[in-house]
Amino acid sequence: MATSSPLTTEAPAGDAFYTPPVPLPDGSPGDPIRARPLDNAAAAVPGGENWLVLHRSEGADGSPVATSGVIALPDRTAHPVPAGGYPAISWAHGTVGVANRCAPSRDRADTGASPMNAYPLTLLGHFLDRGWAVAMTDYEALGTGTADRLHPYLCGRSEAMGVLDIVTAARRLFPGEIGERFAVVGHSQGGQAALFAAHHAPGRVEGLVGAAAIAPANHLLGLVRGGATLDQMNTGFAFTPLFLAGAIGGDPTIDPEQVLSPRAFQELWPHVPHRSRAGLSRPDSWGGIRGTEQFRSGYPGTPNTHQAKFDRQVEAMNPDLPITVPVRITQAADDERVRADPAPLPGTDALVEELTATNAPRRNIHYRRYEPGAVPADEPLGIHFATIDHDTAELTEWLVALLEDAAHD
């Protein structure tokens, strides 16, 4: 055990673990606040030693916050700690919602987010089997949120701080066991977060060697504005309040009552802190409202001041960013959740073109596009999640070259 005893002996049991001390202890981003062995089997990465951690990070507004997550170490019998420590993967998870109980480390297999949280554990267990450590952030205010502080969904800088600072926390909790080389891997929301993390890594944390984004969220403003014109119901409207929570995280002056229609604000907005994304998709929630009924009148053609600020924040969620390390983007062409080419709207194909142009001098953008039919649908979560397992072998080969082969150059 490489952590100091107060971190474990003073760690509260149960969900009280997630309530940060007030005020936060002095320190810097990545400083552990408390840690204990993970006692939540539903959240554990198989085949490793799992620890629940609360650490200092930085919120969307730049203020100090406490962020939760899981750190998993390989089986030391099968994989003794190598010289220099284990290479690490910082995993950025996909959309679960903004309800605390849906945070990956808190999900006990009884929430609407449970299938989405469980699916990547096979990939993460594969990483442990290779002898890599895994750090999994819950993101800001997901797990540790309050009624007046929701998870700033898809707010890129906020996500990046969680993804990066948990690596620092792992190194400080397990000195000598977590090495200096790490990569970021994410899916969906987490794919977008991985790109933002790679952008913000310089000067924040040392040792990033690459970022892999599987079906990354992108070009969201067009989806929101297009959905607002549809005179029909759609389960995808569950994302609207999540985008709004993220927009408010980026600009707290946005008033949700001025963005949403009276019905959406009064009847449906209160669901957001309590339901998973899947729960928000139900007919008694955002899945039961027409697109044209989501927003106050005038949107999207003549948005009011708060709607215009909402638009600016959602537009800023597109991860077209300067990045200095190698980037690998994976997309199934027939993924229905994140689309490769959802003409006339831009999709992942367009994002890759943007990133290639933005990072043209470096030529560091690598695109693995699986053509229609290449990824067998894995029901009930479909191709969007099945891409994770289908891509595991090629993704691992790419990561080995960065985490292991380069270390021996």
C-alpha cells in the first residue's frame, strides 16, 4: 500500500465519501483528499486492485473543486511493478447524465446508466491485463454535485481537468508504481473529453504520449438547433438539458428559465439532477416533448440573450483544437448516436478534417473509420458502444507503440 494512512483511515464509508470537506484542504490540482479500497463491485475494473479517490481539481470557473474517480492497478503477481512504474491510461467515460448516482464510481447496477457504465470495463480490464494502470475520472460535479452545482456536461476544459488531474492523483497516491508515461482514451462524451484533455495537458501534467477518441461527440450546435425545429418527439431530446447544464457550467449567467419553454423548465428541467440520460429519454420526461416545444419562442431563428449565450457555449464544445501529441480517432460509419457524416450536418468526418487542418504542421491525426457493416451491433447498446470492443485490438496496438515501444527506444 503506497498511500499515507490518513487518506484511508479517515475516508468516510458509503456515499459520504463523495461529500468534500469544507473548506477544501490547501494544495494543488491532483492532491489526494481521501482514498479507500473500492467496495462497489459494479464499478470495479476486473482483474485489478481498485481504489476510490477524491482529489483536488479545478472547476469550469477555475475555482478549486473536489473530483471523484477510481484508480485501478494491475495484479502485481502477474505484473510486478516495472522499473519506472506502470504505464497508465486515463479513461474518459461516455454520457450517463448529470445525476450523482450515475457517476461510474457510484453506479451500483441499478441506474439507467448502469449498462453504459459497465460496457467499457472489458476494455479497461484488458488494459490491466497488459500491465497498465487505469485512472477513471467521474468528471467535475458528477458524483460530488449538489442541487445548485450540476456536472458541466461537455464543457471541455472542465472535463480535461478531471481526466488529467486524476493521473497526478494516482502518481501521488502510488509513488513509484504509476509511471511517467500515460495516454488518454475516451468514448463518446469521453472521446470529446480526451481531445480537450490532450489540448490542455501541456503545462498541466507531464508524460502524455497520445489521445484516442472513440466516436467523439462533435458539432453539437447544429444538432440542437435542428432538433428545435422538429415537430415530433424524439428520445434524443434527453441531451438538450445536458447541453444546457454544460453551457451553464461554462457561463453561469445563463438562466435556464429564459432558455427553455415554460413547460420544459417547469416540468422537465427538475428531472435533470435525478435521472440518467436514459431516464431523461423516457416518454414522461424529455422523450415526451416535441422538438419545437423545448425552447422559448424565437429559438433558433431569433434567440434571446440567454439562448444566444447557450448557443455560444454549445458551439465551443466542438473539439477542434491544437494538440501536440498523436491522436487516434475511431468512428463506425453506421453509428446512429455519433454520426460519421450526418449530411447536411457535419459529423466525425468533418471533425477529422478540421483537426487535420488545425494541426497540419504536426500530421498527428490518425483516423480509423469502420465502413458500414464492419462493426456488428451489440444490442441493446448498438454500434455506438460495440465500436469499443471491435476496435480494442487495433487501439491496443496503437497504444503499445506509444506506451511500451517508445519507452525502450
